[in-house]
Amino acid sequence: SPAHLPEPEGGLKCLIPEGAVCRGELLGSGCFGVVHRGLWTLPNGKTVPVAVKSLRVGPEGPMGTELGDFLREVSVMMNLEHPHVLRLHGLVLGQPLQMVMELAPLGSLHARLTASAPTPPLPVSLLCLFLRQLAGAMAYLGSRGLVHRDLATRNLLLASPRTIKVADFGLVRPLGGTRGRYVMGGPRPIPYAWCAPESLRHGAFSSASDVWMFGVTLWEMFSRGEEPWAGVPPYLILQRLEDRARLPRPPVCSRALYSLALRCWAPHPADRPSFSHLEGLLQE
């Protein structure tokens, strides 16, 4: 009932009437959806700025895999509540289907890192704060039995000048079995340059492969948003990684932080630190 819709600060997720959300400018697009800035009008008349992710619909309606991915992302986000994870407010059951999410007004961390002059580069102390926030959020996702599979600065959003939120849960999967892994069932797009060797060779993802991606995301932060392995064809990236090649230390990255990234890039998943351990190391 619309009379019982929760306020955005409440713990419950809700169904939102189609007419209560109006979409504005396009913020970005992904594999199966487009994201607009929007305004959500609550039953009490109050308006809340939001981000609205709409399912991309073809001429014959939504594709089966895209609809499945969209609904999977909704079901994952419904159960997440963490200060550094983007919050889902609710779902609009219209045409198209729409997720109504918390708006991160300052955009992606990647866009901020690559902003041209006169925008000043982010100070190292702030990047370290973001890394601590990210490690905490990823430890939380791991505790919920989830693997993100798409950790990169493009999927970290700035909720405020000193707060990041992990976003884009389209590739998130539950970790199954005693080995705590998710193995891809067939060819699907993955972010090659961010992936661990076992993900590239066997399609295997785990909390340890997310830790590998955390190391690449750290490298991105200190490289001012450069693309990892730029110019290297995807089929050669795995060969280089298995030959023990690693991304070079960015000039503004301290040797201590770079050694932490190297630990994240240990060849064997069991040798990589956990996110809770990374949180402690970054605190030090």
C-alpha cells in the first residue's frame, strides 16, 4: 500500500509506484541497463534525489539473460546494508523495470581521478581513506557469501568528497560449495585487465579473486585512473600474469602500499590476504 511506503532512511525496501519517480539526465549505461538521475516523490510529498537504473528493452521486450541479470542484481541489493555499499530504495514494476537507488551526487571515482586541470589530484591520504572504506565494504560482501567480480574505480561512487560506495552488482554471484567459489557456466563478458589468473583461465571467482581486483583498483587510484594493461590484448594478459609480470608501481604510490598490492596479486588464491586483514594493514 502506498500509505505504508518507508522513508528512504528506513531499513525496508519497497515497491514504488511508477508515477512517483521522474527521470532526468542520463548518468551512464551498463551491460543490461541505463542509469538516470531522478526524483522520487514520497507519499508525504517530500522529494528525494535518486539514481534510477532501467532495464534495457529491445524491440521485442527484454532479453531473457538481461532480465535475469537485472532481477539478480535487485535480489542481491535488497539484502545489503553497509555505509560503503550503494543502497537500493525500491523497485518500480513498470515498463521498463526500474531500480531506484541512492544517488551518489559526485559521480564515479574513475571520473574524478581522470578529471583534467584545473581539478587538483586527490591527496594520497584521501586515497588511503577510500581504500580502507573499500576493504570494509568488500569484507562485508564476503561475510554475506558474495563475490563482486567487477571491482574497479568505475564502480566506486562518490557519495561525498570523503565517502565512496561500492556499486554495480550486475556481476555479483553467491559463493557456493565447500571451496567458496563461483565458476562461470559459459562465455560472458568479464573485465579482463582486472581479473585474477584463475578467473581468466578457469572462470573461477572467489573472495580471493576480488582481493586481486582490489589490488588493481589500488593501482588505478594511484595511477590517476589509467587503464591497467593498456594496449595489451586480452589473450596476452593471462600469459603475462602467469609469467609473474605485474603492473608497475605508480610514482605517487608508496613502496609499502605497492607491496600490499603485490600481496593481493599472489599467484595462488590462498596466499592473498583477506579483506578484513587488508583493512587492518591499511589502518596501520
